[in-house]
Amino acid sequence: MAGPVKDFKDLDVWQVARQFRTEMYKVAGTLPDFEKFALATQIRRAASSITANIAEGFGRFGYQENAQFCRQARGSLFELRDHLTTCIDQGYIGPKEGQRLDALAQRVAQVLNGYLRSTLALKVEVSG
């Protein structure tokens, strides 16, 4: 992230999560017809929830609220990783593509955890 953060779109965590969301939407679009209103919908909702919670947390005034929305984003990320595993297990995507997407998911988790830690550290600085 270069320069000051003025908008949630400036956050590295949101940008990486956006990339993952885009990839998972592609996966959802390739699922068989009978999965269109089940697994595909769950994938889209969980993927959108990650970026939406990061954005909503950024828009909150309190550090604690931002941290809570980060935790919700993290929960959605892990839900999405489970959906990804389902796609691999059912043969909807190959193991190699599944590994690539899971590595991206783990990258999102890493950046999100760092953002959460820095948010909580700001809380300590302000109250300490």
C-alpha cells in the first residue's frame, strides 16, 4: 500500500480479497446447473462477504468494530475455503487449480490477520 489510506479500496487486504473474490466467482460460474442455486450461490455470498466486511469495518468509527468486521471476513474466508474443498472433492475443479486458489485464500488470510493485528494495535496505542 503506497501512501495514506483514504478509502477501503486503498487497503492491501481489500485488494487481495477482491482478487480472490473474482477468482471464486469464476469457479461458481463453471459449476454444473444443479449447483447453480446451492453451492454456486454460497460461494458468491461468502466471497462477497469477505470484501464487504472489510469495507464495512473500515467505515466504522471504532477500532473494536473494525476488528469485529475483520473477524467476520475471516470467518467467510474459511467458509469459502471449505466450499473450495467441496469443488475439488466433487471434481468440479482439478487439484492443481484447487491448490492455486487455496494458496490465494491463505494469502488473503495472512494479510487479513496482519490488518486485524494492526487495527488492534492502534486501539492499544489510543487507549494506552
